[in-house]
Amino acid sequence: MSPAKKLILIAILTIAAGYISLPSAKLDIKINKIQIKKTFDLTLGLDLAGGSHLVFEADTSKIAADKKKTSLSSLKEVIERRVNLFGISEPNVQTSNFEGKDRVVVELPGVKDTKQAIDLIGKTAQLVFAEMNESTESATLKPTDLTGADLKQAQTVFDKNTGKPAVSIEFSKEGGDKFALITEKNVGKRVAILLDNQIVSAPVVQEKIIGGSAQITGNFSVDEAKKLAIQLNAGALPIPVKLVEERTVGATLGIESVDKSTKAGIVGLVMVSLFMVLAYGKLGLVADTGLIVFGVLTLALYKLIGVVLTLPGIAGFLLSVGMAVDSNILIFERFKEEKTKHAYADALEVSFGRAWDSIRDANIATLITAFILANPLDWNFLHTSGPVRGFAITLALGIGISLFTGIVVSRNLLRVFVKEKKQ
């Protein structure tokens, strides 16, 4: 494909990204009977949108050491579900250990009245088994006296007959007796398992189950089975929590932070653009064009993948602005030397080729650091708003886009520019 055609594709991509970057951008199209609606909004973190920062201390004194990690995971799972049901956008829930005490840190962007949130989060998880009547149009539930207090543990296993993931549950002696009576009455029917009044599973009873243990089977994936076990353990191993810290971030702070960051970003872009023009003339204008494309694509990507933007995240973006022209500087400096040895167009291609090793190594080193800071072991890391992680994510995205604009966009612009100069 010729450089001119590549530039046309880049222009189309930039225009599309530019539309997504607009403050009120939204998508509303209908193809036959399929309608697609989507709004493209920036997701702001707690420090920019304002909201509440809550720290709960978990009482794990009565929990065995080997079950403490599972108990905290269960507690985190329950709190995340509750704040999501509360209608909070992009909450951040993390566990931590401070001076030997286990804590859960909850960030609720946009929530000013924290009392209702505290009441919702602070309750101990309630696990209940209920009989289901499916004879009517809508199934009805009849709670039993079998609760999370009767469940000793739940764990992920593999079914001996099918080899598929399943969940094994074990009751106390009293709970086993209750479970035997319930299963005897409901053979061939479903028994619902409710956590905080939500059905997490509704297995069909195959036969009367005695002995205090049972197995929930189905078409589970390993992750689904693990999640169900965590949900059951949340009721089986209730952990009392108490609020030890409450902090409210005002919306005024967020507005001021965004305003100052915007001004800093504009000043930074102008200074970098001016430097490139003064140092490299027309070549600098090409680099500035690539910088504009970089900014548009970056903002669009933030909206598309739902990056939670924080103040450190904005700092990561501003740092990546300077790095966006770093590859151009290496290429242009190499070009100054090569144009004395080769024809203009050939010197340009040689410059890109010889500068690539330095560009690649420098950016990979920075990406490795950003990767470690982002803590990718948490698979929801793109949507959390931790300060260090926010910085790492925006920096890593900036590096990736800067490589595209520096090598692909600027290179094709220069190829067209050189061709026009020869004519």
C-alpha cells in the first residue's frame, strides 16, 4: 500500500477517534432490527469526580489462619456486589493489611451521602437456602431455616463422573440434618441458594442427601465454580466489619484539579510543539501533526476501554506527551547525519531503520516498569482507580500510541512530504 493511501486510512481513524473524543459523543445506530446505543464518557476517579473513601476493619480473630485468605476474598466479593447494586459507577474495592489488621478499602466516586453506603456495606452477608415453587408462571421462594451459619465450607472440586468443575458443600451436623429434610421434600425440584436476597445458584435435587455434604454440578467453567464457592463462603464464614476511616472528597477539588491539569496539558503540548518547530523546522511540523493524532487517539482509547482517570493518571498522560515525540527526535537527529551520505529519501528510510533499535529498547524498558506498577494479576485493573496503577495504565497506553504515531504516522507523512519535494 502506498504512503498516500496509508495516510488516508490514518485520517479516517483520526476523524473517528476525534468524534469519540468529543465531550457529548454517543453512538445510536439501527441496522435492520438491531439497535446499538452507546455513550462515550470519561470515567473519573475519586480524586477528580469527588465521592467517599471508606476503610473497614475486618474481625478475623475467630477465623482459622488457613481460612483467612478465603474469608477476605469472600468479604471483598460481597462488598463489590453490594456497591454495584447500590448503583455506584466504577467502585474500587481493595483488601490491605495495616499493622497486622485486615482492612477493606472502598472508594465510591460520586457518592456524597455516605451513611446509606456504610449501612449497606457494613452488614454481614446473609446466606439462605429456599424451596422453589415453579408450578406458577413466576417461581416463588420459601426460605428455610438452613442458613450460612449451618454451612462449614464450600470449595471447588471436579466431578468424578464427568470430570467437570463442581462445587462441594459441607454442613455442620445440625445443618446436615436440616439439609436432609429439605432435599427429601424437594426431590426433582430446585432448591435456591440466596446471598443477600440474590439467587447465586438453584440446583435440582436428584435424591435425598444425607451425611451433611453435597455437590453442586452443572456446566460450570473453573472460574464460575470458584466464584460460586467464594459466594457461598461469604455466607458460611461471615466476618464482622467496622468502619475505621471515612473521608469525603469534595467535587470542588475535582473540578479544580481537572482545570489545572487541562491548563498544564495545553501548556505542555504548546511547548513541545514549539520546540519541535524551532529545532527541526518543517520536520518539526510533521512531528507536531503526529502529536495531535496522538492526543486524539489517546483520549478516544480512554473512553472506549473505560480507563478510570485520576490525577496520577493525568500525570502519566502528560509524561507520555513528551515521550510521543521522543522517537521523532531520535529519527531526526539520525537524519541530520545520514542526509550527508545518502539521497534525501534514502537518508530518511535509513534514519528510521537505524533509530528503531533505540526507540524499541527505551519504550520496552518503560513498558516493563508500567506493567509492574499496574499489578496485572488483578484482571479488573483497567477499571480501578488506585493512584500508582492509574499512572501506570495511562503511561503504558501513551507509550503504545506514541510508537504508532511516531513510526507509522510520522513516517508516512514524511514519505509523502519527500515525494512532493522531489517533483
